[in-house]
Amino acid sequence: MTTRSPFLALVVILAALWGGAEARGQCEDSTTTLWYQTTAVRLNGNAVRLDGTTQMTGDYYNWWYPGGDVSFYFDGALNNISGWQRVVTLGASFDLGYTPTPQTYGPGQYQQYTAHDAFTPYCSYNGQNTFSAMCGVYGCAYPPPWNSSASMSILRPARPDYGPGGHTVFFLGAGISYDGSTPITRH
């Protein structure tokens, strides 16, 4: 004959409740935040770097896999989309972007949109393991969604001035010019 103790049932219930609270406490507290940005930088005359960064900070940053979804637009038209990706190391910084070249795309507006979030395998809320789901329930300084964008306009330089006979005019210093067809003169 098996007897059940009400005390044992109480211990099981308390352990389950405390385990849930402990799991949440390990994933998030008032110091744990999601930091993000998207930048656009001209690397040199041949490339534009569009970059989205997601990073967790605070006491429990190393319980999260930061990630994002990155979209590259050229002149307002969607050119490429990454789909959701995340880092493979807990607490690492997520960094993803595009490096288009003006030789390929030409002059125009280079823009990147980034959606940011983080994932943890250690706790969840209603089956959701994302920072945005837990932040929405427990409160955040800045609630989701976390989106950022950056853009840069690339212009084609104007053609040089032309001298008599269609030759390019060169500037050789104050008062000195040369058009390729006549002797160098000082004005």
C-alpha cells in the first residue's frame, strides 16, 4: 500500500515555483539590457560598410545569444535580406552587414535596416525564449521592437572642365593652368 504525504506534494510545488523564479533570475535583472545600433561608413573610395550590431550588457549578458535580421536597400529598393541570425557563443556581440561597392551599384542611397533581439535556452515565458518576450512581460527601459537603420548617399563627381580642343584643364597652382594643347602659361 502506498501512502502519499501532503508534505511531499508541498515540497514538489515549492521546488517547481522556485525553479521558475531562479531560471528567470538567471536570465534577466534590472541591469540586463539589449544594446544595438546600425552604422553606415565610407571605408574608402571603393566601398560602403553598412553594419548592424546587437549586444547584451549587464549582470546576465552571458546567458544570451544576441542576433538580428539585416536588410540592405539601394535607392529604396530591397536588395538583400539576411533572415534571422544569431551568434553561436553566449554573451558575444552580433555583428552583420553588407559592404556594397559604388562600382557595382553606382551613385545613390545605400541603406541598412536591422531588427535586433536575443535568445536564451535557459528560460522562457509562455514558450518564448527571446529577450523581447521577457522584456515585454517584466518591463524594460526601452521596450521592443528594437529596430535601427543607417544610410549614406554616394554621388558621382561632376566631369572636369574642358579647355579648347576638348582637352582637360589641369590646375597646377595659383594662376597656372594647362589644357593639354597649348604651352603652360602663368596668368
